[in-house]
Amino acid sequence: MPGRVCAVPAEGSPRLLANSAWVLSGNLVYGACLALVPLVIGRMGSLDDVGQYTLGFAVSAPVIAVSMVQLRVLMVTDSARTVPFSAYRTARVISTLGAALVIGGIALAWGGSQGTVLAIVGAAKCMDAVGDCYLGFFQAQSRLDVMGLSMILNGVLTLVSVSALLAVGLPMAGAALGSLGSSIVASVVYPRALQRRAADDARVRGWDLRGAVSQLRLASHLGVASGISSLNSNVPRYVLQVFSGTAPQGVFSALAQLMLLVTMTAGAVAQAVLPWFVGSFGTRSTAGLRSALLKVLAGAALGGLGFVLVVWAVGGPLLDDVYGPGFAGRGPLLTWLAAGAAIGSLAWFLDAALSTMRVLAPQMWLNLLTLAVTSVACLLLVPDGGPTGAAQAALVGMTAHLVPRMLLLRRRLGQDARA
């Protein structure tokens, strides 16, 4: 029946490999484009423009993360296959409207050009949140090609449109409209059009307020956990903005965007292997899930180590040549950011395993612990260390994010095995 989650492909099947390729390609292209946007803004504008644009994302991201309540994860891991898509879509529209009101209020309170940029960037992220629900519909049917193409389209359109608007002389607020338009086309119009052709079922097209409320209640703690996690990743930007100003915050954020290529790749792989995890745990086989998780973690750890070594060896000279004088001498900053990204990438797979086992509520408390550790580290390291201190604090926070999850997962796997 349309709108239901299809069977999970077996490990190593052609469908799993194709899905992995599509999601990896989409995340790599999208992440590369997002990393290039601050570079283009810095070259065609100023470091203050970079700071305004990246701060818009930093402020709106936690609000959007809370509103999304990880509905897409619930769609894919719903082993009962009983919740219609209309319930998920209704829930997403309701929560996104709430997020839009919050972001709009913050933008009005901020005022000035920064408030305008924040409102436009926040609107773009709201469009991405709505589109995420449609992408979840296709992921539940093992059609990750739609997700990959949507991300590629979004990234390319954003890079091209923002660059073009800056080239004709528009200020940062005007250029940010390119990001909004790209999200509307790539995240909403494209997947929605495909979905309407793929399914003509009332469970897919209609609205389900009662089901939406049920799903929002079920996933509310996941939304809070995601919001706290997003807030944690942006705390260094907030503290830098307070102690150092917009330009240093822009330098930090522009280089942190490069690390999206690592974290988004890890997230893409985690999404791709999530059906594998679910299939391994389908009969509550902790041995199968443990085996799958260890294989993925081993590959991710080796890849992360290699990435950090490469950045340490060649990152500094490349920054001087590509990013220009404003980023000269920032090689150590880039290396610290790479180390944090490598550690943070491992947490993606631990979170996927915890979600597979439906260990949901503890993630919120673990994220609160991480936020507390990151905040203290930022207050200690940023005032004197500037952007490099912010990167070191982020590394401390990522470590605090990873270790408790490893301990929790080890305990829960052991409990289920004994049961």
C-alpha cells in the first residue's frame, strides 16, 4: 500500500549499495557547496558578511532541530508500518509553523541587517524541514536517490544563486534570498511533485491531526534532544560572537563549514545503514546489531584518523592559497576542527543504533550533559583563545557527546542479550 515503509533491504544487496552511493553523493555535493558559500561571500563581500550569514544558520538551526523531532527516523524505524504519511506531514507542518514564529520573533528582536539575514535564512531552513518529511517518505521505500538528488540540487542552486546575487551588488540580506529560493525548489517542490505521482492514496495526501499529535508526543523528547545537540554545535559561535565579534566568528564558521563534508558524510552513511541496523535487530538480535555497528564504527574511525592527518599535513597552506589573507595562519584551527568532526562522526552511528533499539529518552539527557560540558569549555577557552579556543572547546564537547553513548549502548546491548 502506498505510504507505508517497504521491506528493509538485506546487507550488501544492490539496493543498499545504490542507496549508500546516492546519499553519499548528495551529502558530499551539498556539503561542498555549503562550504564554498562562505568562501564566495568572503571573496565578494567581507568577513562581517560571512559572520552575518553563518550566524543566521547558527541561531535558526537549534529551533529547526527541535521542530523536526526526528520524524524521518520514526518513519523508517516504524516496524509496525501502521502510521500513515499524512500523520507525519501534518505533524511536520504544525511544528515548522511554530519554528517559523520563534525565528521570526528572534529576527525582529535582533533588528538591523543581521535580523533580516536571520529571518531569510530561517525561512530557508523551514522549507528544508518541510521537504525533509517528503524525503522521509521515499527513504521509507528505500528510494534514497530522491534524497540525494534533492540535496545536490539544493546545494548547487544555493551556491550559484548566492554568488549571482552578490555579483550584481546586492547586500548580504539580498543574497540570502538565493538560499531561500533554492530550498523552496529543491526541498519542497521537487520531492513533493515526485511523491504526488508516486502515490494517490488518502493516507498519503490527506491530513491527520490526531495521528500528528500522537507522533509529536512520541517524538517530543527526540526533538528536544536534537535541539540540544544543534545548540551544542553552535555554542562556540555564540561565545565567539560575544567575546570576539562578527569577523572572527565568521572565520571560525567558514572553516567549520568545511567539516560538514565529514559530518554530513557520516550522517549520510548512518541514514543508509539504518535499514541494515533495523534488519539486524528485527528479531531483537543484539548479536546482529552489535556486529553491524562494530563494522561501521571501525571503518569510520579509520577514515576519521586519516582525515585528521591529511588536514594537519596540508590544511594550512591550502587555506592561505584558497581562502586568502583573512584566513592566513589558521592551519591549527582547521586541524582542531577536523579532530572534533572525526570524533563527532562516530556518534552518528551510535545514535542510529540507539534509535534502532528505541532507546530514545536517554538521548535528551546525554545531549544536555554534552551542552553543559561544551558551554563550560567555551567560557574557559574562547576569551583568550579566540577561534582556535572555540575549536578546542568543540572537540571537548564532541568527546563528551561520544563517550556516554558508547557506555549506554554497551549496557543496553548487554541487557537485551541476557534477556
